[in-house]
Amino acid sequence: MKRIIGFLFCWLWAIHFVSAQSFFERSTSFSKKRTVLVSSGIGSVWTGSILGLSKLWYDSYDKSNFHFFNDNHEWMQMDKAGHFYISYKIYQLTDDLYRWSGNSKKTALWIGAGVSIGYQTSFEVLDAYNEKWGFSWGDILANSAGTMSYFLQQFFWDEERVIPKFSSYPSPYHSIRPEVLGKTFLQAMMKDYNGQSYWLTFHPANLFNIHTKIPDWLCVSFGYSVDQKLVGDQDVYFDVSDGRTYIAQREFKMSLDIDFTKIPVRKSWLKVLLKQLNYIKIPFPSIVYSGDKFTGSWTGY
């Protein structure tokens, strides 16, 4: 999750920088100036985020020789959902920026795929030399799945019909194991999976090619999260401080959501803003299935 937050902050800054140079509309023909600017911005964000996280994160742990690590059983695969999401998001942003620069659909898709896979793999290499982690084929598979999801939708439909989304809220568990789940609010947002949810949002008519009276912008969303997950490879945790036992549970959610790209607006800058908001799940009442029972949530978080 550390990669998700760090990358999104850097990348959104890059979007603002690039977009501020000229018009928000896509170029109708190849623009060398825009392409160079976008490529330079991507290279700067890529290099800066790796150097920054290497200093702020990886330098805190002991180094080792290159090695592999199987973490597929940890955190009830919430980390894999995060890898899927950020790989998809990187691809979408890169594709949009290169099409904004007037590159062809084919060129933008190939570059986007390379940036998505390459960026995520570079962090796997850093993990491989860290004693605490290692190169994870499970992470690579999740990264590839996120990249492929965007590619297939663009290749066959030339649009996003199933949109991955992310939501987060402060959970009550990070204070129990702050050294693992985060000591501060920002650390907890990145490290505490109990407060995170990953969603797939779609409009039934758009996905299944059927006619409905449901507005284009109103969608159905299915989410996944965990509760009381305090240890990566264990589902039961006993807190000696209060004598309470925490038993981890998977949570499956169903809710409504909004596709902001379907909201009719004229201003180009507003379209760009709404497009980026489209990957964050809006709070809506939801049905939650966990521990063999159904419950409700007013926000879905």
C-alpha cells in the first residue's frame, strides 16, 4: 500500500504539471512537445518515487542478497488487491497522458503497459534485496492482472466498463499494533488493511449490453476488505494488554457508486478532475457479508 499512496501523490502532481502547460483537450495530432513533456514527467516521478521510498522506507530495514519470498497467504490477499489497483491506475494515467499528447491508441497502450509493469517490478527488485521481504511472484501476477484488465477493456471496448476503486477510513486496530499497522494517521492509511476496501464498479447496461432505466452515472459496486486482521500470516491475535482475542474475517460488500465520467460537463479541466475522482469509491450504504452473516454499513467503509 505504501506504493499506492506514494505513487498517486507523485502522479497526480505530474498530471497537474503537464496539464497546466497547455489545453486540457487531447491533441488531434502527434505533439512532440507534449510527448517529451509527458515522458520527462513520468521519468521524474518514477525516479523520484523510487529514490524517496528507498530512503524513507527501505533504508529502515536490513539488506540481503537477491531472494524470493512467497507472501500469497498473507493479509488475506489485500495486498494483492492493492497491486492490482495501482497497476491498473498507472496504466490508465499513462495511457491518458500519451493520448493527450496525440499518440495513437496502439502506441499509448503499449507505453502504458510498459510503464505499469516496469514501475511495479522495480519495487519488487528493491524488495528482493531487503531482508524483511523478497521478490514476490504473487505480486507480479497481481500487477499483471491489473495491467491486463485495463488493456483488454481498451482493446475490445475502447472504454472502461469495469472500474477498480479504492476507499479508506481510520480503523480502530492500528493502535493495537502501531509498529505494524502504523503509528500515525498517514502510516495507518498505508499499512492498516482493516481500513481499506477495493471495489469493482460497473453499470449493468454497459457491461452486459442490456437496456435499463438506470442513469448512466449510477453504478453497482462490489468490494473486498478485511476486519480484525492484525498479523500478516495469522488470523488470530491475542492482545495481552486488554486480554482480547481478535479473529480476522474477510468482508464482501455490495453498494452503489457513481461513474463521474458519465456526468455531462463542458469544461475540459472539470472532465480531467472528475476522471481522477472516478477511481475513489464514494460513500454509499452497503451490504456486507462477513463471518457467515449479512450486516449493513451506512458508508460502505
